[in-house]
Amino acid sequence: MTERHRIGVLFSTTGPYGLVGRAMQNGAVLAVEEVNAGSLGIALEPEVVDPKGEIAGYAAGADRLLDAGIRHVVGCYTSSSRKEIIPIFEKRDGLLWYPSHYEGFETSENVVYTGASPNQHIVPLVQHLLARGGRTAFCVGSNYIWAWENNRILREALALAGGRVAAERYFAVGETEFGQVIDAILTTRPDFVFNTLIGVSAYQFLRELRRACRARGIDQPRALPVASCSLAEPELEAIGPEAVDGHLSSSVYFSSIDTPRNRAFTAAYAARFPDGPTPSADTESAYIAVHLLARALARAGTGEVAAVRRAACEVAVEAPQGPVRLDETTLHAALTPRIGLSTASARFTILAEAPAPVAPDPYLVRSAPRIVPVLRRPRLRVVPS
């Protein structure tokens, strides 16, 4: 007999970062359909809520799902939305399956983290940039905790290597006017720009920066490279052909990973969602979250939160990026860091990758940028072109 479980799906598929939200929801939906067609002996019934990118909408959505008796919710993209609803899940004993890369420095018994923690994205990016002579950064980000914390980690790492952050500028989510900060960047001429803008803000900034550089005869990708821990394939398509290429991104997944498992995933995704958005790290992370949840539900034989949490640390998923399992101490996933360079075809060429999944270190206890030898971990191998 098939055991049925209701789950929540809480992504902003409209609003300033709706493109990313749609990619994440697609990943969750594809995984639900695979679970229901598979042999685990369970079926998932998703209840979908769109908070529309509004903080209040996340709290209302979480309450609505929990009021309906749903204990497991896959959702949230931004750290501000996650921070908003964690107290609700802790108070009401639900389990949030959070499928997004984030800034770390957090654990909760009521959150399972399937996206990259800082030692799996910002530390490898710092390693890559320093190895190529990047010592001076200009940081531009959306004004919330994701940007603040990533910039802090970057600042400490550069200082350790004798470098510095020349300036930091923050903008409201959804802001699209960047003329003044671009003038400041062109005056400062840093070794690279560290971009922690999200959604439409990031797309417009990259277009304006490329346009301003062209007007001054500057080859922006070479002279002022932009590096990010969040830029993904759907966003490259949104940027448009005028400024899509030459951007560095640190991630655990790119759709261009050339393995049989990923080719099968991207083919299944394209068949199910022919209108896109293109699968990205956020898509894959939501996909992983649902598959881990399903395996944990099947293993636990119940939807009770404590039992599912224990079971989740006893199962694994052969994900499109490679093998993924949870760390029982932090409830974060072991993932495989990679560095990609965006191309004119709105995809990423993978420049380097870790040879195996890297254990999560959300508090940077083992990977702290302030400790010189550890900055070299996780070691990335260069991918042959």
C-alpha cells in the first residue's frame, strides 16, 4: 500500500526574484513526480504557496501550511525569508527543507539545509580569485544578511592575503539604478567586483556595468571581472546577450556538468518544463531536498518530525551534481564545489571542481579564512577544456 504524505512548497514564483523561485519550484515538482512514479512506497501531495517575494507572505504561507497539518515544507530562497519563518517552524515543530546556497553561521533542529554553506561556495571562490592575483575587491550587494555575511568573509580572507575590500555598496532588493556605484567602480578600478545582488538588481547591474565599460573602451570581463556565489543559468538568460558572458560563479551545480546522471536530469527537466527556466543550482537543491525528504519519510515510516530528521541523516541521494548526504550534527549537506565562467550561450564553462563532496562547515570552524592553510580547502582541480 502506498503511504501518502502532504508537503508544502513555498517559493516566490512572482516578485523581484521570481525567476529563481520558478526554477526552484520546478525542481521540487520534478522530484515529487519522480518519487510518486518510483518504488519508495510513498506518494507526495504538494501544497504550493507563492509569497510573491514579500517577507510577510512567507510568514503567512508558513502558518497556512502548518495550520493545514503539513509538517514538512520545502521552500525559501533568500536568507531574510528563511530567518522570518524559522521561529514559526521551531515553535510549531515543523521541518523546513531549505534549498538554497546561503551565508552560513546558523543551525536549527527545524531546518534541513540542502544548499551550499560558505565553505562550499565563498571559500572556493576566494581561493580561485587569490590564485589569479585578485587582491582588491569592490563589493556590490542587496541590503540583507546574504550580502553582509559573504562580504565579511571575503573581507577577512583578502586581508589575510594582504588584500582589501576597497568599498561596499548595498541596495534594496529590486533596485535597478546603479549609475553612481558603477562610476565609483570605474574610478577605483579594483581587481574584481564581488556581486551579491539578487534578482532583477543583479541583471540590471551587470548590463549597466558592461555598457559603461564599453563606452570607455574597457574589456570588462578581463579588466573588471565580476564574481558571484549566486549567479545561475536562468539569470544569465535574463541578463541578455549584451552582458551575459565572462562572469565567474562559485556553485555546487551547473547544468553543463557532463555526467550521465546530470544529462538524464537535464533531459527530464527539459521534457517536463520546455518553457524553462533552465535548471540551476537552486533547481537542483530543491530537487535534492524533495528526494531526501521522500527517502527519509519512507525510512522513518512516519511523517513525525524527529523520526524524519533522524532518517534523513541515514539516507543519500545520487544527485545531478554527484552523491549528496546530510551531516547529522548540522543538518547541512555534503556537496561538490565548482567554479564556472559564463558564456555567450547563457551557460557556464566549468573551470575547476572539487574531486569529491566537501563536508559542510557552516560556521567555518575548519575552513575559516583567517587560518591560512585552510583557505586552500576544499581543493579544486582544474577541469580540462
